Amino acid sequence: MTDLFNRLGLPDHLAADLKSYGIKLLIALLVLVIGIWIAGRVANMGRRAMNHAKVDITLVAFLRNALFGLLLVMVIIAALSTAGIPSASFVAVLGAAGLAVGLALQGSLSNLAWGVLLIMFRPFKVGDFVQVGSFLGTVDRIDLMQTWLIAPDGRDVVIPNAKVGGEAVINFNARGTRRFEVAVGISYDANIGKAMDAARDLLKADKRVLDDPAPGVWTTELADSSVNLVIRGWTKAPDFWATQTDFVRAVKERFDAEGISIPFPQRDLNVRKIDADKL
């Protein structure tokens, strides 16, 4: 390399500087290449450790990439320092750029932060039937930016994670059981005890109705044209809808068989005859 500098006719001090800088640049490239390789290995080791610890797969991918990105920034700073470039100015520029990007993408960063929190604290999981604000649906997947629901009519509902975090969330499957309720009115002429016994028999006969908590039948109201009963029972969450809808039909058929009438709404009208001579 000295012969090359001599043939180019460069001054000795400039040739020495170029030689020194070339060596630094070569070492910096080695630091960069080896550092990237080590960063990838460390990030993959972290991913394997999280998989072994049964961490959610979405969070595993995010944390692995975040760890690799952090290590990569450290490697670049180390390589620049080795090359003789002051790292303080680079860090300052990087911080300013990060602040600018953060301000420009604060909405997206909010979704990202809430996505991590949802995955970590798991207020719901894939397959749960939930209500988020005014939206009802089965959780299809939880991304870092959005939560995907499948509405009961089959439509996809995509909700930004920041909105999920800011809304009241009702998880209908979290405890594994749900209570169904069927309201029915019987006529005032009907035997209330007989109607309640018939409803209790239906509860006992349906194997989907759990014994604990205990089901029951109650009289709730003396309405305008009926005595209102409410029938409540607990089922496993997947059986809820089928049990409730089947029970409505079963109550109607059983009451018909028992001669217990379910009246239509009624109104009593009193008609007065007014003498036209008195008007």
C-alpha cells in the first residue's frame, strides 16, 4: 500500500493518514458485520427462550425484532466510533430523528403500545366472543396495531388497538360459563305453581344446563295482561346461544301441552252511550 501511495505521489503525512483511516474503516466494517451476526443470534436466542416460556406468539415476534433493532443501533454506534466518527453527534441526530418520527406517528405508536399491552395482559384471546364499545364479535386475531373481530353476521370488524384500550371491553367467554334468561308471561287464570314446576322440569331435563350455579324460576311482574315469569340457568359458554333459543321453543311447547296459556296483550275498553239531547 505504501508503494501505491508513492506511485500516486502523495505526501508522506497524507499517505499515513489514509493508511490509518483505511485500517480503521476495515476494522469498523468487521465490527459491523460481526456485530450484526451476533445481534441476530442473540435476538433468536431470546425468541427461543420466549417460546419455551409460552409467551404469546405475536408478542414474541415483536420483542425479537425490537431486541434486534436495539442491538443493531448499538452495533452501528460502535462501528462509527471505531471508524473515528464521533458517536455523540450521531446519537443526537438519531434522538432528534426519533422524536420527529414519534410526533408524526403518535397515533400509530399509541396503537402499537396498546397492542403490546393487550397481548401481555390478555383481557381476551383468539376465539373469545367480546363486545368492544358498540362492536360485538368473535376475536379472530390480535395484531400489534389492530384487533380483528368476526361479527355475528360474518363481517370483519377491524378496531385500532388504541380504541380497544380506551373502550369498555366485555368478554363473554372469560369465565367459561354464561347465564341464559327466558322471560314468559302466563294468563291470570293459569296456575302459577304449575307453570313454574313445568319450567323447572325443563331445566332439569336439559343436560346443557349446569347444576352449579343452580337454575331457577321466579315471578317478576303482575303486568297488564299477564303474570310474568323469568327462567334462568347457566351453561358452558359455547352452549349459550343454542340452549337459550332451544329453551324458548321448549317452554312454549310444554306450556301448550300443560294447558297453560300465554296471553296476547289485552286492553279493556269501556264504551259509554251519551244522550244526544244532553250535548
